[in-house]
Amino acid sequence: MNEPSSQPDIRRRRFGASVRAALAVVLAAGIFVAANALSARLYAHWSTGSVRALSDRTVEVLRAASGVVEATAVFERDHPFRDAARDLLQELSAAAGGMPDLSFRATALDVNHDIAEAAELFRRHPGLAPNSIVFEHRGRSSSVDEYELAGEGGFDGERACVSALLQIVRPVRSPVYFLSGHGEYDPADRHPVTGASAIGRALAVNGFDARPLVLGPETSAVPAACRLLVVAGPRTAFPQREREILADYLAGGGRLLLLADDAFAGGLGPLLEMWGLRYEAPPPAARPSGARRSSLSYGDHPAVRRMEGVLSVFVSPCGVAAAPPPAATAVPPRVTPLVSVGAADGAPRCVAAASEAARSPRANTRIAAFGDADFVSNAMLDGGLEGNALLFLSVVEWLSGDERPVVAGDFGGALDPGIGTGRDWNRLGLALAIGVPAGVLAFGLLLYVPFAKRR
């Protein structure tokens, strides 16, 4: 008859059982977390051909296109982006498959194998480098090279490809004139603080041509080709003659986007009041110099319909409010708030508003006024405040007459699996084939061995 176990032996066995149980729980949790993490990272690759693998912005750009788009990825066989670029084109093609007005043809060429086809492609597109993607649409073409396809974590080609697509499926429409001569921001100026070249690039990507306009002594009117005039932060007052030119432009159905830092900028206050808008300077204590105000609050207006959940940031903004139009106005303009920020007293304060007046079939005037000019500067946009660019582009679209804007920036993106090369997929497959069964086996041994010893 076996002797009863001593008390220390029992405690030792219980402690060992507790350790094994704890290890089993930790191992099971690790397998569960790893399986979920891998499934999330693999979703984009396994859903190739599914529209859900692309961002909403990309799908919207495809919907706005029509005709035949030919996309060709031409890569060297061992290039790390080769497979990822091919998969991206397949996803674009699959997304376009459900759009009746668009035919998207995707082709992948191997520079080392498809020599004749690659040579013909390089002949048609002088300057095209290997390891690139080229898009063709109705005689226009745009390409994206390997450097533009690269992101911080590897392949990040969707954003660059969407920009290239927009350049060919949505050619430049009416120009956007930026008034100069009064200290305004210049969309051609690359200065990191006082320039606005970032917004100029965003306009070009979205099918607009930013042009300068100077109201010189010989200028009698705003050019007839100008459907939209931007006054981005005037620092000096407009002469009376220039104010009269702007008044005639608006009276004839012009479109104006005014960005001003205070109620007296440019001396354009009386002109705005004719169209139902005015600037309000907040108390100095409520508006410390250089203070930033962020907003997620937008009005119910087509100009900001796509801004829900997008952060925009302003620098010491002044308020924009509705003003009673002149008594002689038969049909008063319709004024709508666009953006509001939290004031020092906690109450929301409107910092951007729109005015629209249809006084005749040919004179449909639209104005948007912002209480801040710095929000489109390079200092803001190049600093990562992409929401500011989206807000500016959305308002430009509405002012230009497009009620359903399609704008593109670097906002959002497709689900990134984090794996962009064939070698990485092989390593992942090996890890799955060995690691998961090994983990399950270790879990089983932790549970089985103690019971086996007791037999």
C-alpha cells in the first residue's frame, strides 16, 4: 500500500499544476491573438477583387470616370513591389467591373520575360522607367514610379495611383484664379511657412489650374475665363477701383472664395455685406495670437457634405456671420454656416459661411468666406493637416458648380496587409504552417503530460 504523500509534495504538485495551467492559458491567448491579427492583416490580400479592399475615396474616383482605362504594371521579376502592384490593379479592375460606364483593363508585364511588350510600352511612353505603373485614358497617360509607390511601411501604391488616375480621367477644367498684389498667399510659392504650393498641388491633382491674377492699372474687369476667384489672405487694402471691379464681377454671377484673418482685411467688408456676410472680430482675450482652433462641426451644406469626421484646424480665426443685405435687394442671398469652432466661452462660433444669390438665370453668385487665411498655408498643410486641404477643395468644388464633388487627397486609404512582396508571403506561409500547429501541440502536451504521469 502506497504511503500517503507528504504535505510538501502535495504543495509542489499543486504549484506545478498551477504553473502548467497558467502557461496553457497564456499559450491559448497567444494563439487566439495571433490568429485574429493574422486574419486582419491577410484580409486585404485574400479579398483581392473585392471592392471592400479599396478605400471609399478610390471607389468614388472610379465611379466618376467613364470610358476605357488601361493600367499596366511593368516590373522586374525580383522587385519587392511587383506582386503588390499586380494585386492593386486587380482590385481596381474588380471594383470597376460593377460600373457600367467604365472599362478598366489591367496588365502586368515582366521586364525580364515580356521583352517585346515592355519595349513597346517604353516606346509609347518616353521617360517611363521600369518598376512603374502607367495609366492610359483617351489619349492621355500618367505614370507612378517605384518611389511614389513606396510608403513608410513598404508598398503604399493606392494613393499615388488614385492621383495618377485623376490626372487623366478628369482633365483640367476651368481655371481657378488667385488674386495677388495685396500680400495674398501664392499657390506657386514653395516657402515652408508663407507659401501655399501644397494647396496648388492639391488643386492640380483634382483637375484645377491655379493661375495668378493681378488687377493692374490697365485691368478693367476680371477675365471672362475666371469662374472662381480666390483671395487668400490680403494684407493691404484694395484700391477703390479694384473693389469696384470685384463688385461688378460678383454682380454678374461671379464666384469668390475669401480667406481673411480679420474684419478689416483688404477693406472688403462693405462688399461682403452686399451679399449678406460680415466678419466679426472676437474680443482680444478670446483670440490669443497664434492660438489654434480645431473643428469637427460642419453645416448642412453641399460644400462641406464630405467633411463629417474630418478634422480641420484654424489659426486665431475671426467669426463669420450673416449680415442684413441692402434694403434695395429684391431677393436676399441665402447664407449658410459652413464651419464652427468652440469659442472661449464654450459656445460654437462660425468661422466660415457661404452665400448664394440667384438674381437672374445668368447671375448665380456664390461666395464663401473664411475667418482665417493661414489654414491653407504650407506650414499647415505640409504639417500633416490634410483635413484643411480637403475642406478647401470641397468648397472650391461647390463654388465651381459641382454639387457632388469628387476630391482626392491623402485622406484614408485601403486596408494595408503590411506585406508587399512574394518573399514575405512565403515567410508568412511557413510561419503559419509550422508555428500554429506547434503552438497547438505545446498546448496539448501541457494538458496531457500531467495526467499521463498519474497512470
